[in-house]
Amino acid sequence: MASAPPVTSVGHGGSTQKTTFNIGTRKSKLALLQTDIVLEALKKAWPGYEFNVQSKDTAGDQNTTIALRDFVTKNLWTQELEELLVAGHLDLIAHSLKGKRPDCSCMYTSCLSPSLTPLGPSLDVPTLLPPTCALGAIMEREDPRDVLVMKKGLPHSTLAELPAGSVVGTSSIRRTAQLALKYPHLKVQDVRGNIGTRLSKLDAEDSPFTCLILAAAGLLRLGLEDRISQYLDSKNGGMLHAVGQGAIAVEIRANDNAAIELLSKIGHEQTTLACLAERSLLRTLEGGCSAPLGVESDWIQEADGKPKLRMRAIVVSVDGSRSAEAEVTGSVESRTAAEAFGLEVAKELVAKGAGSILEEIKRNKATS
């Protein structure tokens, strides 16, 4: 098979041919596995090119004791890598699309430019942002659902079976709120660390935890599917997952034409459209300030033969006392349509009471 022609990079000194790219990632085992997925896709699309992976511990990796909501910095997992990207030491960053910032709806609110973003409009007010970074590609999604992981040796296998007072380990406000809504007899306790660390905390002899709720994608990618006790969704357990969960994103410099062309061959269209719609929904709902928002997106085949996107969404007050739910199905065939679809779902949620829930959360946060 003949090698593809070199990607052209246009800089201040004119056009140059670029065939070597540096990929940045976190050092965790899962992050490296996710980077390998991107790496293999790039090698297949661009045989003969050279890709160097550089890993780094970030603030979120280095401190696993502070609860996510108590961090001052909003960019726990990507800031150091983004600094290297902007400085030109990295060409790409591979990481989970699932929002990691506790106070922010968008992974890239500090760095997106509407005119240069390959996958659609800016995710924040463009005039306030430096046009330095962009979302270059979204890979095909792994199973986006949450899962229940039971402590070894216990007879239970579903949330519904857990006795009153059972302790569920999670650091997610979204999961905590949905548990309070659906299972008020259960207790929630914060748990931090990578998947291996969390499983060790669960299985320890003196563990306070009965079970954990984790993302299915991480366990599946690590080959730990045997630890899954129950897959959670709208029909099983009544739990909706996080925006972007299960998808891998590749971040680039917004004006890097070589990287834009490079990534144009590896993204997955349906994943991209669904995730952009989910992110549009979250962005619209009060800027996302720790909003307990759960989503569930799937593609369905309508009578006309064209696939349509169906999105379920729920916003829950932190104590589980109030909730607003919506389900919308529509034709989403472009990035612009995905943005509009997310806005439509957001409006439906607000009409059903999500606005007042989010306002209350915002007021409580301001006074805390």
C-alpha cells in the first residue's frame, strides 16, 4: 500500500511538509489505552507517518483525595497538556470527551474559536476567548452507559436489590442527584482515583463501600467487564450517563491545518453529531455549573429510512427532591443541526422545570 502524501502545514515561513506528530496524553493506564485507539487509527489512515506519544501527570491525577467539587482550578486533567499544545511541543492531545471540570460544561471553554473549530461553532462566547485550541476529531463511541460494580462476595447485583443504608461510591454530582431521586434509601460517599484505585478501595476488607458506579467504557477498555454487575440506563436502574461519556476526543491548535487534515480521516460521524448535540444541551443549561444533567442518546431508524437522533435528558436537584425530564427525536445530519438539536432539548427541559432547578443550584453555589 502506497503511503499517503505528506500533510501540508502552512506557517509564517510558507508551506512545509509535516509527517511527524507528537501526541500528548495523561499517564494513567486508561488514558494511554485511549491514546492507543487514536494512534492506531492515525497509523492506518496515514501509513509511513511518525507519531510520538508523550504522557504527563496532571493536577487531577496528582491529587486524588480532594473531592472534585472542592478544586479551585476548573481544568484538572488537560491544562498542562494544553499549555504544551499551544507552545508547539505537542500537535494533538487525546483524552476522554466526558466533561472533567467540576464547574464547567465545556472541556474547551478557555480555548475554542468559532471560526477555526473544525467540528462546529464555539462552545462559549467567542469574543472573550483566545483562538488557540480546537476539537479536531471525535472517535467512535464505546458503550456510554454507567455501570454498577458490586463489592466482591455480596449477593446483590442491581441497585434495586441494595438494602437501605448501603454505601455507593461516586464523585459525580450527576450520579449523586439521580441516586437521591431514584434510591433515597442509599447513602453516597465520595471516592477518587483511577479505576484500579477505586476498585481496590471497594474490595478492601475495611471498605465502607457496598458498590461503585463507574463508566462502562473505562472498564471495557481495561478488560474489566467481569466486574460489571449491572448496566445502567433509562430502562435499567433509571440512570442516565454524562455528556460525552464513552467518546475519545482529539484536541489541536485551532490554526494547525496539518492536524486538521490529519484528523479528517479518523473521526466517527454519528458519534460526533450525538456528542455535539449533548454538549450543546449542557452548554445551554446555565453554562453547565455543576449541573446534575444526565443524557442518553441513540440513533433510531425511522419509517423514511433515515437515521434520527433520539435524546433523553434529565436535570435533578442535588438532593433529588425535584427533577425535569425530556425526550426529543429529530433529524441531525450536520454539526449545525447537532448544535440546534441540543438547544431544542434544553428548551424542552426548561419548559418542564429545569430552569428553576438550575437557578437554585446556582444561588446555593454563590452563597456557599
